[in-house]
Amino acid sequence: MASTAPSSEIPKAPPPPPPPKPQKAYFRPIYSSLPPGYITKSTAIIVVGGIAAYTGIELLCGSEAFYSGALKVVQKYVDGETSHQWAVRMAKWGVLPKCGENLKEYDSLKTDVFGKQFSNPIGIAAGFDKDGEAIRNLRRSGIGFVEVGSITPRPQLGNPKPRVFRLAEDEGVINRYGFNSKGAGPISEIIKKQYEPEHPVAVGINLGKNKTSADAATDYEIGIERFAPLADYLVVNVSSPNTPGLRALQSKKELGKLLQSVKDALDVKEKEIGRRPPLLLKIAPDLTYRDKHDIAQLAIDKSYGIDGLIVSNTTITRPETLQSPNKTETGGLSGRPVREISTEVVGEMYQLTGGKVPIVGCGGVSSGQDAYEKIRAGASLVQLYTALVYQGFPVIGRVKRELAECLERDGFASVADAVGADYRSKVK
Ligand SMILES: Cc1cc2nc3c(=O)[nH]c(=O)nc-3n(C[C@H](O)[C@H](O)[C@H](O)COP(=O)(O)O)c2cc1C
């Protein structure tokens, strides 16, 4: 008979595994239990934080290489007008280089024009900050002066979109904005809030006319009335190609009449506010010799009240060298393709006015050498816009640095010494 008694041999439990040896912290295999390639939250935070810190430092210190590289990437995905709006927004919020080359000033670049001191001769041209929203921070970006506008008396939307086209292969832009503007009333309020009369960075206010206005003189008078108290200088812009009939105002008869009424308006305003902001005329690069000659005569004649010329606006010509498929778009061409054209007109106007009328050279400036060529051709000050599209704000630091080097290389102690150097012997 089989025994039912329990076996006296109970199976032994296996011995417990030995306790893990304590490991030093830096050997602890933190990630060993994670599948390969798994990114922990902390890794992500470190990586994203690192990229953000790097981007912030490069943005605020104005790294030239970073800006041009980043802009190339952004421009693949964002159209011209949206990029422009974001650039103005960022300038308004103060996301601009706050250290580095941009804020460096050079003794040789200090200059006096229109009875005003400029810490450097490089300004931002009209069309970037059309509604004057970013004046306060633009003044802190290292530029010598900033021009806002063009401002029309009544608000207008401008032409239908799309209306801004990059010509990346040519470092140019074609725009047909057509004076999109919030209008003189709202913009004067925006500018008033940022008004700092003793600020060393001058603010120019560029005036345009409404598309549907039949009376150009009245439009400019409204601009004078509104903005003379707020401007370090005023600009009569008769040279944008995107407002029908505007450039016809550059003919002798039309311009003479227009300038007379503008001058009368400024006379009245001067009595009221006790000062007279200099009045500049902005011209196109596409004028005939006759037009340029006539404008020079009006500019020399003090009775028309012109204190300076801005040479030039965008061109309606299309140089054969253009590569970009966007070259067929209608509008004004700016940037590198207009550089030589406008420098030539600076030289012509300098000679035609006998060097008696200060010229602001504008068109295709993207390096110190470009600015230097404008100055040697007769410009006392220089502006840029399209270079911001391709190089961002560090271009300001670059142009200042390189311009100072050009002056030193050629033995000029100051900008003023170099003005018109290419033509001086020909000027009476
Ligand atoms: C998108 C864009 C908008 C512009 N808008 C104006 C404007 O409203 N008023 C004006 O006088 N010039 C305007 N301009 C012309 C510039 O002020 C400047 O004269 C021209 O672009 C040449 O300089 P740049 O080659 O450095 O850009 C505009 C230029 C661009 C590219």
C-alpha cells in the first residue's frame, strides 16, 4: 500500500540573488532600460534650450553669417510680404542686434548734414517701416538715421497681393505695393508716441499721395501739415513707380508748381512750430538727362525750398543680367541690380548741382564698398533697404565697419572728405 505521509524532503527554494553592487552615480545606466534612439524629456529640453540660447545669442549679437543663413532658410517657406511684416514686427518688439558690430561707432563716420549731426551716414530707406511702428527700436539698431513712409493722407490698401517678389539669384526685389498706408492721421499718432526730439538718430518722414487723389499738391501739403512737427527731415516722394502718374510730377513744370505749394505749406508750418525740418526730394533712377538737369536747377534755386535729394528710388528697367524667374514681375526693382544705375545718377546729380545740394545715395548698398562708391560719387548720406532682406540687420554693422576701412585705406579722415571725390575736379 502506498504511503500517504508527506515526504520529509521539501524542495529547497533557490537562493536569493546577491544584492546588486552599489554603483557610482556616473556609471549608473540611466538609459539602459530605454529602447535605442529614445529621447528623454530632459534630453529634449537640453537640446531645444541649447538651440534657443544659441539662436538668441546669434540674433542679439547680430552674427552676419547666422542671419544670412537663417534668412535663406526662412525665405524658402515664407513669401516676401509676410517676411517683411514679420521683420517690422520683430523690429517693433526690439528683436534686433543689441550688441556686437552694429552698435560700434567709428570717428571717421561721424558727419554733419542738413545742420544735424549723424553718428554714421548709414540709414534705413523708406518702405521698410511704412507706418512708423518701429521707430523707437530701429533707432537703437546702430543706424545713423531712419526714414519712415511713404505715408499717404488717407488710408489705402495698395495693390492686390502678391506684390513683393524676391529675386534671390540677383539679390534684388521687385515690389508693387502701391503705397499701402494706414494714412496720415493714424500714423501721426503712432509717431507721436515715439517722438524724441533730441535723439541722435534722425527720423525722416517720407510723404506720398493717394492713388485716387487728383490734386497731388494738396496731398503733400496735408503731409507737411501733419508731419513737420514730428520729423527731423521730410521727403517729397515723386518717384515710386507703383502709383499711376506719380513719376510725371518729376517734369520741370509739374515739379516747379508742386514744390512751390509744398514750400508755402512749410513756411506756414515753420511760423507755427518755430522750426523748419529740411525738405528732400526723392527721385527715380530712370530719368532723362533733361529731367535730371531741370531737377538740379530747381534744387539749386533756393526759392523752391529743396534742402537735399534722395537718389534714388527703385527702377522700372530690367537689366539684362537678371537671372531670377521673377524678373518679369511688374513693379520697382531694388537691390544689387539697381546699385550701379543709382550710383551713376548720384554722380550726375552731384555734378549738375555743383555739389551744392546734399545727396542721400540709395540703391543696392549691401557692403561698405557700395556705400563708399555712393559717397565718392557725391552722396553725403547713404540708405539701404533690400540688403536687409538678404543679410538682415547685421548688414548695418558690416557696412559701417567696411566703410570705415575704405576711408582709412584711401586716406580720408572722414566721410565728408570723401563726398564727391570722384568728381570734385569737375565741379565748379
Ligand atoms: C518692398 C519695398 C518697398 C518700398 N517702399 C517705398 C516707399 O514706400 N517709399 C519710397 O520712397 N521708397 C520705397 N522703396 C524704395 C526704397 O526706399 C529704395 O529707394 C530702393 O529700394 C533702393 O534701395 P535698396 O536697393 O537699398 O533697396 C521701397 C523698396 C522696397 C524694396
